[in-house]
Amino acid sequence: MKNKRLFRWAIGLGLISSLFLFAGCSGQDVVETDHAKLTVAVTIPPQKAFVEAVCGDLADVIILVPPGNSPGNYEPTPQEMASFSQAAVYFTIGVPTEKANILPRAKDIEMDIVDLAEVVSNQFTDREFSPGNRDPHIWLSARRAKIMVEAIAETMIALDQENAQIYEENTERYLSQLDSADQTIQAGFEGAKKQTFIVFHPSYGYFAEDYGLEMVSLEQDGKEATAQHLQAMIDLAKKESIRVIFSQAEIDSKQPDAFAEEIGGEKVMLEPLSQDYITNLNFIGKAIAGALQ
């Protein structure tokens, strides 16, 4: 069995354990080099945005949960796993399919694994849907995204020290863009008449936490709302004059439409898994801010 190295991080101290040099890193506004690129694996599209922001043209990035699929239960195809096996490093993010469908199939693959959820939990407290049931949607917080980007940069510098300056410059540029998005979104909630917004799937808890908002969801424990919970949500919406429910394309349920009709409002679609990360985060901010007016 090949050895697999699991990175443990102490980002505040800049510590990385068990680093091995591989090759080099894919994306934007950087100088290309003539040595082989590193292949980097990620679970979801927003992570690809983070890696490409750090690496520019220095890496090829593989996504294990393609757009349009749920990271809650997607099973990578044999072809996707074959591509995955070529990766030098895999950045996990703590979504259910990693433990259920990816990591067990990766046990014989020689690669480094960086647990970005663990990195973030060293800086921020995890949310829980219920005791022991962690909310995995950390990427929808710009402030947590910054921690992940820094960890990705440290990893890539350790694997490809020759291009350290490129990684550092790309990272500083992207962190500045994340700060700008965070500030713009924060400003959008100034003067909001409400603080509570309603979603079907509870993807936006960390986003809400960043901006002092409250997210409430129809879905509970991965299931549609019971009749009792649905009525409670309808009552809440009417009491708080909430006229919007947010849903997403991966949701196969008629409840959001029925709920919108019941409250005399509308269903608004958001995309929590967009690879166009900063543009999408700004769109989410504007959509939610609009619903709170």
C-alpha cells in the first residue's frame, strides 16, 4: 500500500508537517514556468476558484463533485477517480461525500491530503444543525474562505518552493478581492429592515453569521419540512413580513414553490456551488439584502 500524507495545520504559526516536494501549479495573471504542473484535486467548484487564484497557470485542478451535483451524496465515476489518482494533493472541505464516497477509495493513492475544514475550525467555531451534525458550508463565508486560501497557498509553496513568490503575490491579490467583497456585502445590509431570511436547504448559516443575520430553513435533517414545521415557517414569514424563500438547482422538492405561494411571495434561486466565487458571493449578498428591505 502506498503511503498517504495527511497535513495538519497551525496556520497562525505557519507550521506545516510532513511536506514533500513534487512539481509545479493553473489560472490567471502569472508567469508560466517550463517544468511539469502539479495536479491538484478539490471536492467542489468554489475550491477550484481558490486553487486557481493561488496557482494561476501553475496547476491543473480536478473537481470531484462536478457542477450540478450535490456534495452531500455524489459518487465520483471511475473515470473521475482515475484522474483523481494523478493528483499530488487533495484539498478536502468537510462535505459528506468525502467521507462516504471519496476518501475510502483514495486510501491506496499516494497523495497529500489537506483538511480545509480542520484549518477553518482552528480559527472559527463550527456551526451545527443539531448536536454532532456539523454544518459543512464553510465556503459561503468570505472570512472563512480567506483562511482556506491561505492554507492552499502554504501547501503549494511547500510543494513548489521555486514558485513561492508567484503563489504569495497571487494570494495577496485574491485576499484583497475577498476583503473587498466582504466589505461590499456588509455595506449592503446597512439599514436592512429585517435580519431573518428563509431558505429551503440550510446552506447560508456561515454567511448569515458573518453579517449578523439569521437563516431559517424549511429542510430539517436533510428532509422536507413536516406539516408542523412548514406551518411554523409560514407563520414566521407572515409575522416578519418575509416574502422570499431562497432555493437552489440541486433541490428536488416542490415545497419552496408551495411555500412561496402560501406567503404571497416568490422563490429566488441561488447557486451555492458556483465556481465564479467572488461574483457569486456578491450576487448572494445582493439577493439576500434585497429580501431584507
